[in-house]
Amino acid sequence: AEMVKQGYTPLKMFQMGDDFFTSMNLTKLPQEFWDKSILEKPTDGRELVCHASAWDFYLQNDVRVKQCTQVTQSQLFVVHHELGHIQYFLQYQHLPFIYRDCANPGFHEALGDVLSLSVSTPKHLEKINLLHNFVLDEEARINKLFLTALDKIVFLPFAFTMDKYRWSLFRGEVDKSKWNCAFWKLREEYSGIEP
């Protein structure tokens, strides 16, 4: 509600993200980013998967985000997460093609999450004038940690399952006719979730 009251737009959210990264002496978003990214859901009738994603087109400064951004607190954090990916792309864009991808996609995600978590702290939200007179008492601290745990820690067994499953397929350890059963066996083993 505070963001709406202050006239936030998806564009302003990305500009704030750019300011956040440049304040740490990281690379300013190139003009190509602003010209070619999709920051809001198109209104011209185009179909679009709205799940946020960041893209490196492997040219100098050709990095983009596709996000149907809405003015919400959680979307502000997603903006910073996606811009974390973009910063990663910009930092290695001068390298030969073979070195322009991360060693492990999980590292990219971890980097995005670290940046998103940094932006979600009460101290930062006060700094950007979205939180006023906040007192970090014991209850608020526990609630923040609990919400973070629900968002991040609960995801770990699923992410581990996905990697174990993916690699078992890559290694040819599972017959194609048993792919679904193999996935659910891992889900039950690591998450306690049955099909």
C-alpha cells in the first residue's frame, strides 16, 4: 500500500534496483536493457508467460528481464532478484562465450536470493522510505525469520529432489517408462510428499 501511495511503477522499481546495484559500485544497466526488456505485461494482446526471468543474449550489453511486474513488496524483491542475474551477466560479458555461463545454475539463484534478502531487511526498507518507525522487537524478528524459513528453507528438499532427479535422468539410471515414478519416489523420500 505504501508503494502505491508513493506512486511506484514497475519502471521505478527497476530504476531503484539499478540504483541499489550502482550504490555497491556494480555496473549500471545499459540502455539496451531499458529498450528491450519487458517490465510489465503487454497490453497489445500478446501471450506471455509472466514468471519473471533474466536473459543474457551473449552480445555486449544485451541483457533483458521479462517480468509482468506489479507494484507489491514481494515484486520489489523479485525485481532485485532478477537484476542480480543481470549483474552476473554484465560482470562476465567481456569473457569468451564458453565462460559466460555459471558453473551451476543454483549459484545464480543463490546470488539473486542473497540480493533479494538484502533489500527485504527493515533497515533497507526504512532507507528507501517504505517502512516508518519500525521497531525490531523479539516478535518482529521471529516473524521475519519464520517467513524467510517458509520461503527459503522449505524449498530446499524440493530443489535437492529436482537435482537428484535431473541427474539420474542424465546418467540414464531411470528407464523412460519409469520417469514419473522415480520423481515421486524422490519427492516422498526427501519431502515426505506422496503422489
